[in-house]
Amino acid sequence: MRLSCAPRPPARIQAMVHVVDDAGSLADLPPPLRAALDERLRFAPVAVLPSLGLLPQPVIAAMRAPRWDDAVEARRRGGALARALTAERVGSAAIAAVGLSEPFLVGLDQGTYAWDRYQSRPASRLAELMLLAPQSAAQAALLAAAQNQATWIARCRDLVNLPAEELGPEEFVAMARPLARAAGVKLRLLDERACTRLGMGCLLAVGRASPRRPRMLVLELTGRGKVPPLALCGKGVCFDTGGLNLKNAEGMSLMRKDMAGAASVLCALLAAAARGRPQRTVRAYLPLVENCIGSRAFRPGDVLRALDGTTVEIGNTDAEGRLILADAIALAKREGAGEIVSVATLTGAALAALGRIHVPLMATDEALAARILAAAQVSGEKLWRLPLDHEHKAIIRGQVAQLNNAPGGGEAGCITAGAFVAHFAGDTPFAHLDISPASWMPKAWELGPPGATGTIVTTLMGLACG
């Protein structure tokens, strides 16, 4: 969606949007429209009606003002407005700019998203929103910031929605390379031979049954200061069969989304790059694999050796995401990261714990956790911190090896997965975000249609820029 600013709406604008606050804003409308909008706003936050020739624009819309200081509410309200306008096939709209916030504008764009790559004709969507206000540097900065975030959220959604046949490890790298070059981000690719030389036994084992060979992609956005880098590690399982612990048909049907962590980290880094050079260097470590079945597949009971020398007993080949993150986190630590954050569609247990409402956060460092929560609050995303205690770490200890990737029992599955990846950060401040439920919506919601959501991109961007 294109965002622009003008003092008055041009003739091409199809809809006028009125924001209704405590003081009201419908008094100047013809009485029939005012009465109809008032009635509809009693039952929904947004109302859209034909103007019946009573206004220059063919459509009139009204929206109850959110609490502008509540980024979550403002972002969701923006999405709801866009969805309502799109449902009426409105392609362009104008809205008074007083009080509008960046999260609201980001939500507006999210609400316009449609995944129509394989359809015979493009989906109807709100293509243009004009803010009615005098043009100023502040307005231009607001629009640019919102447009940047919205662009990379949409790109993340596109990547996660893509079928796996179009986005394996090599295709992911090929897609990322020109984007990184255009953004001034350094890119380093570790192929299978390089990963073998470094000793990434976990990554290589997960990917060895697939003809699409594993890769470790490292990107760097160079900062101004000398503080040790922030490392963002994103799980990139481009398709997950579950390995020899094979998923059932229902469980496998959406496993193209198992690379949402890598997509979110990549898009957050590129969004941060568009904001300018950050204070500290930010690196993205993206392990990219397919977890397949075949004669070379790794097995339950196997013992793998991670990059840092940790031995891991395989309790379940379907707990593969934590294995590839183990090597990514160990590499980030070896290369001097000052803080490490892992982002992954890691567990189904996260759905049982918090549903699709909050993203679970686990952390070993209070200051890092506080900064992540603050970034989420500013951007309008919902996180909830879960404990990560020594009792959880005890559960993942192996009998044959140092760790077990799936010790069984099903207790605290989301947290024990976090404890497993935290092990590889050692004493480096570490946090883990399990985006598995929130990365995909099975039905339409305020911020878009069913499918990929682009969750956590704005939070990670805020953390990188902070």
C-alpha cells in the first residue's frame, strides 16, 4: 500500500475515513449517514457504507479511535480498518492524520495483505492511503518509517507462504543475496563443505537426507560503535517431514512455514538497514535445511556433536529445529556475539501454552529480556515471558550424551526447547522467541487473511536499532 500526505483529498480518492473519538467527528456529515455510522459503530470498531451521492467520495467509513499510546490496539485497529475497506473493494482512501501513530499505519498495511501469487487475477486490496494534513518533515518521517516496516513484514509473509518446492536452502540464499547487496548488508555463505570443516554436526545431520544441501547463511549490518555484536539466529527448516519420526499428514501440511524464523530475522535485519547504520553491529545466522526421510536420514538414538563440542542424543528426529540452531548459536558465540537471540517455529507446545495470542519469550539475561519486551510494546506485538530455570535445564540432560534433544514426557515442552538452545549460548546473554503458533493464522484476523503473519519482524527491527 502506498502512503502519502496531502492537505485535501484529490478527486480519485474513493473513500473518506472519519476517526471517532470522545468528542466525535461525524457532526458535519449528512444526518442519514451520521445515523447509520453511529448505529454500526455500536457493534464494531469500524463501519463502511456507500455515501449514496451525499458526498464527493462514493464510500464513507468511520473508525472508533483506539488508544493511540497502546501500540497493540492501534496496530490491530489499523488492520481492521484496512480489512473493512478491502471487503468493500475500496482501492484508495483518505483519513485525517491527527493522532495517527506508526503502529496504526503499519497495521493498516498489514490489513491490505493478500497472497495471490497463484491466482488468475490479483486480489482486491486497498492500494493507497492518504493522510490529510499539511506536509511536514515529521509527517514524511512517520510515513517512511511505517512504509519501511510494512514492506518487510509483507516480504516475510511472502517467503513463509511460498511452497517449499520454490524455497529450499539454495533458493533462500539466492533470494537473500541481492536484497543484502542493495541494503549494504554483508553476506557470507557457508556451504556443506565449510560447515563440515567447522564441525557443525547437528546442522549437517538434519540436512543430510535431502538432495537440497544444508547451508549456513550469515549476514552482517555493521554498526557505528565498538560494542560486541547482537546476533539474531533464525531457524530455517525449509520443509520438515519430521525425519524418521515422521509427522502425520495434518502435521506435515504446513511445514513450508518452518523457515519463518529465518524469514523474520532476515526481514528484520533488512528493515533495520533501511533505517540507517545502527549503533551496534547486528549479525543474522540462518541455518537452512530440509528435514527429509531417506537412507541417509539421522536416526533416533544417534549421537551428534555440535560445533562447540556438545554431544546430543537424538530422542526425536522431529525436534530438528533446536539442532540446527545449536550450531548457529555456537557459531555466533565463537564469533564474539555480545548478545544472542534465537527465533524459531520451534514447538507445538507453544500453542498449548499461549495460543496464537502471545509469542513465548525465554531469557537468561534480565536486561536483554526487558529490551525485547520494550521493543515489542513499542511496535505493537504481544510477547509473554516464560521461566527458564535450572530444573528445566536438568530435563534435557542426556543419558548417553550430554543433552537429549527430546527427552520425552512432554512436560514444559516449549520451555525445555528454550533450555536446549540456551545451552549453546553459554554465559553470553541469551533470549529465545518461539514463534511457531503466531507465525501462521488458520483464519482471517485483523491483520490479514489466513496464512503467514510476519510476526516479530518489527520487534526484532526495534531491538536491532535500539
